[in-house]
Amino acid sequence: DSGVTQTPKHLITATGQRVTLRCSPRSGDLSVYWYQQSLDQGLQFLIHYYNGEERAKGNILERFSAQQFPDLHSELNLSSLELGDSALYFCASSASRDTEKLFFGSGTQLSVL
Amino acid sequence: TQLLEQSPQFLSIQEGENLTVYCNSSSVFSSLQWYRQEPGEGPVLLVTVVTGGEVKKLKRLTFQFGDARKDSSLHITAAQPGDTGLYLCAGVWPLGTDKLIFGTGTRLQVFP
């Protein structure tokens, strides 16, 4: 158990819908990272937050947004969903601002039908 | 094109065999990390290599960072079924940012 909690574990929805994925980092970790994993693209970096502030952005679509709240949990919002958004979404946390050691959650499997 | 290319993409071997997985880039990295991901789980960090030419051993796993810090390898001796999983290398790119990018991955299956 990495100590990072992601909910829900599975999500099935329809095209055009909006969903919110939630991540609770390990106790005391200030950094939260979001990744998307698909068979054809591998593990893709989406966004990094440190202590509530956005620190780095990857190839995150404009339809996707994220935030980190004062209690350090984070949410990833995906809107106007398309079939191609079906993937595993991982959250990871680390104690510091740098990427020295990331602890990953078990992921949310999103299926867009 | 991925910045970190891994080879082979798939590897299927018998228990007791040795294997090597490669992680290559045309760019220089300050350090490279290796993760293992099992089905239904997130990646778990195995090791970080920092110095060019560095060799680190973790039981039956040997990690090497290339002298030019553009590549790394993972060698497993006497593979066991418990080694089965997806092996990923990762590094920060661009340098000085907070973006940890992952390689294309090597899926290893070890049969008893």
C-alpha cells in the first residue's frame, strides 16, 4: 500500500459527460502528480501541483483541469469526454517539490462508451 | 516519438534465465529512475541512478547509468515469476522542471 488513495477505482460513463477523479496523497506529502496511462501512449504526464500551486503542465487537454485543495487532496476534472479518453488515470505524491521519489495510487480506470 | 525509448517492448522468458532491459534517449538526463508496475497497481520506484557510469544492485537486479547520462539498463539475474510486470524508466525533462516523464515500457513475463 503506497498510502495514496484514488477514488473511484472504476468509472464508466458516456461520451460528452464530465467526471471528477479524486486523489488523497500520502500523509505529509505536498506534491501531487497526475498521469494518464493508455496502451498506445504509455504513461503520460498531465500536471503537477505543489502545496496548492500548479508547478508543471504536460500535454493536458483543455477539456481537462485539476486543482489541489488546502487539505492537499487533488481532483482531476475531465469534461466533454471522448472515446479516446478511456484510460487509467494515476495520481502520485511526493514529499518535496522535486521528483525524487513518487508514490503512486492504484489508479482510476475510466471507460468512455 | 518518445524521449525515453525502451527495448525490448515485450519479453517472455523461463524462470532462471537472465535478461537485460534498455532505456535510451538522445538527450542528457540528470538522473534516471526505474519503476515496476504490476497489473492493477501503480508503478513502484525500484532505484534512482544519478552519476554517469553508476552501477546499483538491488538483490538480483543490476541498474547502470550510461557514462553520457543518455541511457540506462536493467539486468535481472535468474528471473523469477515474481519479477513479472511492466518495467518503466523515467527522468525529469526538460532539465530543471518538475516534469517526470516515463519511457515506453518493457513488459516482462517470467514463466515457472
